[in-house]
Amino acid sequence: MPGQPDWLAGGDRHALAIERIHAAAADLIDRNGMNGLNIDHVAAQAGCSRATVYRYVGGKSALREAVLAAATARIAQLIQRSVAPLSGPERVAQAILAALSAVRADPVAVAFLNASTPQEIDAFLAGNPRLADAARALTGIASDDPAAGQWIVRVVLSLLFWPAPDPATERALVERFVVPNFAA
């Protein structure tokens, strides 16, 4: 429209459009939950049309997956920084505890967990081979067995859904019952 500033002035228009749309979606998920994600609201928040959202990121499902993937990457980076100087049993315990902390602090992750069915959580998290591989790498587990990474993911999910009364108790549970199985 004449007289209105370009909503993506400067930079790579495609990358900026995607970034702005994803940021709008993440903000709306934070405020309204995962089930409150609405393409019209995302478009309004991003300052573009509904058609622009579809053109740059696809529909609601694709947008949801992209925002979840970005949240997963943020969480993995936080865990990686937390465990970088560690090895052995300390790394295993810290990776699990850092994952708990990072997931609990991420509004998109919290919204996903709150809105998802057990089947969705199993498919996207517990049964996801890439997440299992990431769990093995972040904990430093040397096992090539995919079940080892899946077990770590399930331990984290268990503590997310059924947390211990306090962080000290969670640490004690992880150190006593999980670490001995993986820190050989």
C-alpha cells in the first residue's frame, strides 16, 4: 500500500519474513497456548497477510513444526553450553537436569507439552530417533543403541510430567537411578 513502510525493509526478504512469522507464532503460542495458534492472528501479529504466511511458511501444521523445531534447537544449545566442560557421570546428570530446566523455561515447549496427547508426545519426542541421538550426544553416552537415547528422553519427560518436589530431589533421583546405568 502506498504510504506504508515495507514490513521487511532491509536484509534478505525471505529469511526476514520467515523469522518474523515464526516470532509472531511463538509469541502467540506463549500467550494463548499451542491450541490457540491461528494463522489470521499470526499474520496480524507479523504485520502481513494470511497469504504471506502460507507462502513463506506453509499452513498451521508446518508453522507449528517449525516453531517447535526452533524451540528444540534453543533447548539443545542451552544443554550443550551447560555440559560442554563435563564428562562421565557429571555430564549425564547435568544434561538431564539442564534439559529439565530449559524445557520448563521455554514457553513453546511448555505449550506443546500442555496441549499434546500422549501419542503426539511419543511421536515427536519419545519416539523421535533424532532426539534420541541428540540425547546420547548431549549426555556423552557412548552407546550406539538408539534405546539408550530414547530412555534418556523418557527420563526427562517423566520428570517433566511428574516432577520431584524440588531440584535437589530431582538431582538425587537422576544421580542414583539414571547415571549408574549410563556412566560406565
